[in-house]
Amino acid sequence: MHDIIIKTERPHIEELLARYQDLIGRDFDGYRNHVYRCVTYAMHFLDNAAEYEQLVETVFVYHDIGLWTDKKLAYLEPSEAVALRDNEKFGWGLAPNALKGAIHWHHKIFRYQGDHEIVIEACRKADWIDATQGWCRKGMQRSNIVKVESTFPNCGFHKSLLHLARDYSGSTFVGGLKVMRGILKW
């Protein structure tokens, strides 16, 4: 695989995230950079094909948004609902099944197979890379992960997930269990 292409300016992401900045609050910088890292990895898996860019950017802006919009640790379905609503409201014309599927399956442990497989699988692998902070590489070169992480620093993103688990459930342990039950897919 070739060296990773890193885009530091993505107007579509900035426009979409701006709608939720106040709601995301103190977690905004960490979430924004998580979105950029995931988009960068997914687009790399998709050979940076322009036909997928708007969909992938949209998927990652919305993939965890239910954590803040609905304050739920089982946030996949709420995130899907917000993405589908905004897709229709703003007339983006993204395939609803691809948008919903990429959000729904982004924590799938094993390979996704089915409709929109190419983009859903790229998004799934990208999120696993970032969620594990590069421990799980899904075929990505370590040097590419280092470049992406240095361009888009963590800004406390993984710590914010822990504080949300605690805030929404009363304890980090209970929250962690709820997250695992609510978002992991086989």
C-alpha cells in the first residue's frame, strides 16, 4: 500500500460539525480530530476515490454523535437517526442504506459483508484503528498511523469516552459494560 494522503482541510466536515459544536462542548476538539483520523484511514482504504469522500466524511461526523444528541451509551441507532434526518433535511442525496450501514456496523468485530461492503468495511477498519489508537492496524502501515496521529492529535478523545461512560451511567465500569453491549457487533 502507498503512503497515506492527509487532508487537513475538509470543508464538508467543518460545516457538519459546526452544527453540533456547542452540544459536543468540551469534547469537540477530540471528536473533530477522531473524525479526521477515521476519514483519512477510510479514504486510504478506498484509494482516495472521490466518489466516496462525501459519504465517508458524513459517516464519521455522525458515527458517534448520539453520545451527545441523545446522551446514550448505546449510541449507534441514535447516531443513525440523526444522520438520516440531516441527510434528508439538507438534501445531501447520500444513499440512506450506505449512510446508516456504515454507522451501524462501524464497531463490527469481524469483516462486514453485504450491501455497500466496500465503503462500510473501509469505515469499520478505520474506526478500529483509531479506537485502539493504532494497536489494531487492519492492514494499515504503522508509519501511516504515526503520521495521521501527529497531524490530528488525540486531544483527550479517548478520555472523553471514559468520562461520558461515567457521566451517563454513574461509573466508568458500568458505563463500559453498557457501551460494549450497546455498540459491539459480531
